[in-house]
Amino acid sequence: MSPRKVVVTRQLIEPAQKLLEAASDLELIQWPTDQPCDRSWLLEQAKGASGILLMLSDKCDKELMDAAGDTLKVIASFSVGTDHVDREAIRERKIRLGYTPSALTDAVADLTVMLILMAQRRAGEAMGKVLTGQWPQMPWSPLLMTGPQIRGTTVGFLGFGRIAQATLQRLIPFGISKALYLTSKPGQPAKEDHYGLLKEGSIPVSPASDWKQLAAESDVVVVGCALTPSTRHIVNSEFFHQMKKLAVLVNIARGPVVDTDALVSALETGDIFGAGLDVIENEPNIQADHPLLKQPRCVLLPHVGSANIETREQMAVESVKNLLAGLKGEAMVNEVEP
Amino acid sequence: MSPRKVVVTRQLIEPAQKLLEAASDLELIQWPTDQPCDRSWLLEQAKGASGILLMLSDKCDKELMDAAGDTLKVIASFSVGTDHVDREAIRERKIRLGYTPSALTDAVADLTVMLILMAQRRAGEAMGKVLTGQWPQMPWSPLLMTGPQIRGTTVGFLGFGRIAQATLQRLIPFGISKALYLTSKPGQPAKEDHYGLLKEGSIPVSPASDWKQLAAESDVVVVGCALTPSTRHIVNSEFFHQMKKLAVLVNIARGPVVDTDALVSALETGDIFGAGLDVIENEPNIQADHPLLKQPRCVLLPHVGSANIETREQMAVESVKNLLAGLKGEAMVNEVEP
């Protein structure tokens, strides 16, 4: 049997690259850098390929599948989401699709705690004062640059999956008093208790009866739910009006869950104390004059939730494993159901 | 007996102000805003005062004590340090000195965790890219904006008092593997185990034999020691050379413990991965062209360690209690030994 051709759209991080190169029964065609590959290169190289390992930035559409032809059996995507893949076309052609959703819980939960603290402690504003040379002229006063403390707070989670629960686990020794959560079944206990915090935990953790209760009682609101038609703009001006004036909002999920205009005006009018965002509507097209960037109590990061070295290594290794497993007809680490 | 005169150099936060006003046997003279008082006003009003409640920004020297005269029995300072007080003059005149060092453990430990995560996850650099409108042009690559993960790290504490131990307590659910610490007695176990982490903790916590071991083995170094002649510049270029290339340095103690020039060059040459500082040599005189501010992997905050609302309220209340206790000859919450 002639070696099966695989196309890989990047150079991978070392452990993944080694794993890939160790598969001696493959004809390996690989883009030579760790920057996005040219589309025309990909379409040309895809011809006759059995598998393609690609990134979020590589559109996996009918054009690409047509270019590959009938030989194509496996797509291994180095990504948590699969928005860049034409799922229907994949199904029709019976191509298996692997992805890498499971590696990033720690990385995102770490970042969530960071954003909560940055929003409460006004980190963006404080750094800005130093960077612009204002520190020498800041007259000390007892409430200078103060924000609310995390000890004693109620933390409300919109969405209560693995990342939210990992965040809660990290917050407990900061002295939070209580956690509330809202899932798609308001008032119902969460199905999964990933870290044993719900039944035997050291603080009360309970489902909110609705979004109003969650908004009104939380000192910290963490948005960690999936984006669906029913969660789009669930955090809107009504939600902000319910929130406490010293509360902060953190979004580590998807931008459109939060109504950006409503957030800008909640910060402007003092309906809430601050915000920490890793995601925002219309990202990455955020220009320097975006109205949210004028709010000193808002921290906005460029979607770096999973950006730690170990996580990206693990994602790369898993995407190679998915590719190889798919070619051999074995079980992938994570496969999208057809 | 005529009411005793007290001078207070600010308007205080509400609970403290109420406590002060409830003391009906006092003639209360108080600066009318929460901004620093005029020195000339203070010197004039001090005449005949029995007690003065003052801030870090009010110099408590012989000139002030002379202006007050023999009536002065109590200084209550709203501060953790007492560098602004002429301790010898206080001793000679048998004036009692109260201060407020105990309220801020939580606030500083929270900020320390925030700075560790910001240094690892490149928060300053990431925010800067968004603020300057670079997000739309950031081509995604697997290692874009990545930093080291906290899970699995060894955290080294230079100084291991209450704040350092409170920080360690918060870090445990992030999955750190091990803690090392160095006190003024290298290799000796810490005297106090404030949170039960040393003997029965879930991870190994052990004294380092010397600074070299601490520098070489830690993925995160937290500077939390007092500034003394032997700790000044203890973190210098030799220290940075010993550190791991993916390690971060966090200083929440006093600026001069870290040699700033050595830090700039360690960041420039990649001897360490990043830094998070709440304090720096020569603060607050840090201009916008300070060389450290050109290092994208360094976060510098304007000494806001204790800046949360609850902490400052507690400090204000304690300073009033110290003032009142001093006037009555009772025990203060915290009094400086003469």
C-alpha cells in the first residue's frame, strides 16, 4: 500500500511535531512556518490527501473537500470550536472530524480568576496611570484606587460547566461566601459535579431561580455559558440594572452573550463597578477608538483564555493523535458526532 | 474637665467618621476633605491638641510636636508603616503611637495572585495590543500570546510571613506542586504556620537552604520580605541568572528589595519570562519614560496592595480606635513599642 498523504497547515509545537514525524507510513506535506498557510497552497496540496490537520484560521469548506477529492477521510482541527468547518459537507462525505476541546479548562479558569481580580482591583486603570506618568502626581487618599474585596462575596455563574466549576474551586480560599449558578434549567441542580464542590463543598453552591436573582445577588458575575440563540445578549441593560453597583462582570465565554452597548453604558453610569473581558462582539475587529476602551474600569484581553504553553502543546498533540487515529479507523481523543 | 482637643487630617470613611463623631468628650478639629491637608493648617490647629490622627502623607516631626506642645499624648497614624514619624522624638516626649498594620493581609494576598497570573499570562502586553488597535492584525498562531501555566509550578517565597502564607493558601487549588521559602534563617522551618499549610498541607512546603536554591528551583518567585540592609537588592543580576527562563518575579513588598536595573536587563535578555510589581525603587517618582515601562512582559502597579474598600475602612476604624484608646490610657489595637 502506498503511504497515505496528509497535509498539515502549520509547523507544530515540538512534542506534536515529533509525534507526527514518527508516523512513518505517511507522506507528510506541511506548511513550513507557524504562521497561517496560504489558501492557494492548501488547495493545491490537498489533492489526493487522506487527512488534513488544520487550524481555526483555515476554512474547511466544500472547496477544500472538493480539492482533496474522494481520498479525504479525516479532518483533525487544532481548535476548541468547529465554526470554520462545513459540518454538513463533512457528514455527506462521511469524513471524520476531530477537535481539541478538553485541554483548556485550567488555562481558562486561571484567566477567569485573573480577570475577576483585575476588574475588582482596577488593574487596567492602575497600570494606565503608571504608564502615562501620572503616578508622581497621584495624591494619596484613603479610597485612592480602591475596589471591592473578594472575601465575603457571592459569585454568580451564567453557565456552570467544567470551566466555571474549576474557577469556583480556585476562588474558595479567597474567602468567597457563596456561589449561585444558572444553567439552561433554572432552579435545577447542575448535572455534573466535576470537583466535588456541589454536594460536599465548603461554601453553599446553589442554582438561581432565574437570571434576575443571579444578577441581583452576585458581587461577581462570570459568563461561562455557550453562545446560543437563547443566551445571545442575555447580559443586557435590564441585567445590568439588576446588578449591584459594586459588582463586576467577567466574560470568558463568547462575546455576543453580553450586549456591548449596554455594558458601556452600565460602566458609564456606574450601574456596575467594573468588567473583565476575554471576548467581545465582533472580535478581533476592535479598533483603538472602540467605546469600551474608553472605560477605565474595563479590562479587555484579545481572547487569550487558552493561551498557555502547556495547553497549546496538549492541543497540538491531541490534534495529531486525532489525525492518526482517524486514518487507522481508531477512536479519536475527541471526535465531533456526525 | 474641658474637652480634649484632637486634630484629624482628613475626612474619614463613613464608619470611622461616625465612631469619631460619637466621642462626645472631644473638641474635634478636622480637615474638611479626603485630600491631604495643608501643612500650615495642621501646624496652626495642632496647638494644644491632646491627640492627632494623621496619614502617611503628614510628616510627624519635631516641628509638628513643638507646635502642639506639652498637651500632645497620642499620635494615631492611618498607615501600615511609620516612616513618616520621628520615632525618637515620640519616645523622648512619651507620646503614644498607634498604627494600622493588621488589616491588609487579604487585600495584598489577592493582589499577589493577580500579579502572578498577569506576569505569566502576559496581561499587560495583551491589554496593550487591544488598546492600541493591534488586535485586528494579530495573525493567530499556536503560541501567540502564550505564557507558562501555573499548574505544576514550584512557588518560591522570599519572606514567609502572613501575606506570603495567605498567598500560598490561595494558590493551592491552581494546582501548584510545591512551595519553597527563605526567611532570615535559611534552611530553618518558619516560626508561624498561619493557615496550617506547613505541617498538614496538601503540597510540600519547605525552607530553601539559600537564595540560590530558591532562585534556581522556583517557577514563580514572590518577594514578600521586609526591607532591611540584608534584603536590599537581594534580587539582583546574580539572582536573575539563577532563575529559570520561564519563571516570573512578583514583588509586593518594598521596591528596593529588587535591583531595578538588573530586572530590566533580565527581561531584555530573556533571563526570566516576566514580572509583576506593586512596588519599585524611587516610587512614586516613576516617569513615563522609565526603562521598566518599555518591557512588555512587566506589569507595574502604583502600590495598590492594600487598596480595597473594606481594608481601608478597617484601617480608618482602627486608627480612630487607637486615638480614643490612647486618650483614655487604654490598650490600642496596634501600638508601636516605644
